[in-house]
Amino acid sequence: MKERQSLALSAIGLIAFFGGWTLIAMSGMVQPQFLPTPLAVAREFYRLLETPFAGYTLQQHLLSSLGRFGLGFALAVGIGVPLGLMIGWFRTLDAIVSPLFDALRFVAPIAWVPFAALWFGTGIGGPVLIIFSGAFPPCLINAYRGAKFVEPRYIEAARMLGASHARMVTDVLLPASVPSIVAGLRVSAGLGWQSLIGAELIVASSGIGYLMVKGQSNISTAIVMSGMIAIGIVGVAIDVLLRALQARIERHQSGSGTN
Amino acid sequence: MSIGTVAALLAAWWLLTATQIIPPTRFASPGELLQALRQVALTGYADARLHAHVLHSAKLVLLGFAVAIATGVPLGLAMGSSRRLEALVNPTFLLIRPIPPLAWIPLAIVWLGLGDAAKVLVIWFAAFVPSVINSYAGVRSVERHVIEAARMLGASRTMMMREVIIPGAMPHIFTGLRLSLQACWTTLVAGELIGAAAGLGHLLQQAALDLFPAMILVGMVFVALAGAVMTAMLGWVEHRAMPWRT
């Protein structure tokens, strides 16, 4: 199939989607409160950027969400990656920590919400705890895999050449596990961002999830959809950033790996 | 070694709560956990007994999951086999895909209220996207020469689908299903926490309102257990569906 034909089909698909949506919304079959036209949603989105809703404008809600996300994600990386490397490297630690971790991993991040509420009220700790519980497992697992599956011949070679334990960690373990760790960061950020939304729907008094809950109780589909759009955009932006980081590190590694 | 860890953890947990280093208002002791478990299992808590909560949640997840498989897998297979359909649907799909399942909850509530229908809609969505993507990727992963060989041997369109494409795409499809089952379960718990009349999320929510740490813990244990059981069941189905893979 030619490129032009494929582009035309794509355009038809998008037009059909937005056109069908507009038609249903304008036909009067459903009230605009429940299904606004795409244009009305765009207008609402724009309005939320300028006039505060649920206490803040859309950007302020987003900033507050991003602040929580940054904190929870940083904690997950800061604890998960070193811990994962350690249990991948030291066998005794692996035997002690892994069973506990395997059990905890089955608890959905969102199931921490009641404890988050009990321990922190509506303070910042609650959402951060939930983001942490979403973002932590991939950090730990990938660092663990990275450290556990360092090629034995590298370790043997380094040992034979008389590398100290510290040099072993900085020159063998870390470089070998970086690609796996960075891949883990991407998964972790995605899950963390999702968990944040869940947390904010339940325990928060600002943030993009809270804006959506308020829109929901006002029965304003346009506000809810604006929130969904904002969440989607930020999610994609976070992923693009981490993907760029991943590409950079891979380039760096393949560049230095040959000499 | 791992039994030792578990025993040590239990001992530490018991010690920390018995000496009240962790105050009882913040976390439950092992004894309180058992007591709460007995209470919810025998007399009930949050309007129902434990098995009713678990069954209610499991029923909704399976329903939404089944609808997602029935709609997502065929769409993914069709998108993988027809470049026209792919060009037609993919851009719209890409627009919707970055929105996480949990973000659909408020919309589902506005549209369908707090009942079971809203939850099934959100669960459907949570599983739909991964089903489509992985079925699609699965079709694309079928090796070119296998398709060409089948075509040369005169396989009809239906035979091609049944004997070549679907079995070839199966490993990817099941990967997608495993991912989406986990997502379904998370989404359902979130939905039930926000508002429900029954289910494990409702139990958790009630326990949080009552400031009842032992019952929160019971709820979390059963969320984890039910998730693990469902994942194991899917693993069993996967094994049965692809007997040629050991």
C-alpha cells in the first residue's frame, strides 16, 4: 500500500472518530452535560488554564501532581535501585529480601490507599506512598536482574586481574546493569504516574485527579475529559523524556563498549 | 532460608506491635489480624461476609476481562493482518492509549453511576488496550516465510487465520492478557474504593473510615491473594491453549 493511501485512511479514521463523536453529541440524544462535543471539551480545557476550578487552575493542579510524582518516583529510584543491585549481588541478602518482596508485589499499589489515609490523612505523604508502591517494584526488579545477570566472565576476568570489591562494583556491576535499570525506570515512571492518578482520585485536595473528581461530582464531562487529556499528555511527555535518556545511555554504552 | 525469613518477619511484627513501638491505631498485630479475619469470614463486615466480597470483585473483573478479550483480540488480529484497517484505526487508538485506565473511572461514574456497570466499563477499558496492542504485535511477529509457505501450499483465508496467524500470535496475546489482568484488578479496587456497595475495595474503604487497621490488612491480603489466584488460573489456561510450549 502506498504512503499516500495510508495517510488518507488515517485521516478518514480520525475524521470518523471526531465526526461521529460530534454528531452524537449534537444530535440531542444525550445531554451535553454527559457528552460535550470535542470542540466544547477543547474550549473547557482552555478555560481551565485561565480560571481556577476546585481551587486552582489546570497548570497549578498539574504542578501539584508533578511535585508528588517527583517525590514518590525519586524515593522509589533512590531506594529501589540500590536495594535491587545489592540483592542481585549478595546472595544472602537475596534469600532474605526476595520472599518478602515477592509477597508484597502482589498487593496492588492502589490497595495502599486506606493505610495512606490512616497514616497521612490528606497530607502529601498519602499520594507519595501510593506512587512509591507503584514505582518501586520495577526499579528494584530491573536493578536486581541487571546485577544478577552480569556475565560471569566479566566478573571472573576482573577478579583475576585483582580488582578490589569497590572497583568491582563501580567498574563491572554498575556499567553492566545500567541498561536494565534504565528500562526499569521507564516502566516505573509509567506505573507511578498511573498510581498517582488513582491516589488523587481518593486521597488528595489538589492535583489533576482531584480536579477530575470535582468535575465528576459537578457532572461535567468536559472537565473530566480535560483532566484525562492533561494526564495523557504528561504521561507521554514523561515517557518521551525517559526514552531519550535510554537512547543516550545505550549510545554511550555501545560507544565505550568496543574499546 | 526463605522459611527462616518469614518466621523472622512474623516474630519482628509480633514484637513491634506487642511492645507498642508501632501503635495499635496505626497498624495491626498478628492477633488482631486473625480476629478481624474471623469477624469478616463468619459474621461479615461492610455489609457482607468475606467470600461474598471476594466473589463480587472477582465476578466483575472476569466479566470486564472477558468482554475485553472478545473485543480487543479480534481487533488486534484484524489490525495486524490488514494494513488498511491498521491505517484506519491506529491513529485514533494512539490518541486514546496514553490515558491510563484509572483516569477513566470518573468518566465512567458520570456516565453510569456508582453501580457495577461503571466498573465493568473501566475494567473493559483497562484490558482492551493491552489486548489490542499485543494481538497486533503477535500477528506481526509471525515469521514471513511461514506465512508464505502456507500461502504456497494453498491455505485459504480462514485456514491461514486458524492454523498460522492465531497460533503464531498466541504467545504475545497471552503476554498482553497477563499484563491486563493485573491492570484490571488494580482498576477494580480503585473503582470500588471510590464508591461501591460490595467488593474488596468497598471493604477496604469501610475499614479506612472505621480506622480499623486489622481489617485494612485483611482486605489487602485478599486483594493480593485473589490477584495471585487469577494470575495462576490464566497461566493454566495459557498452558492448555499452547500445549506445544512446555
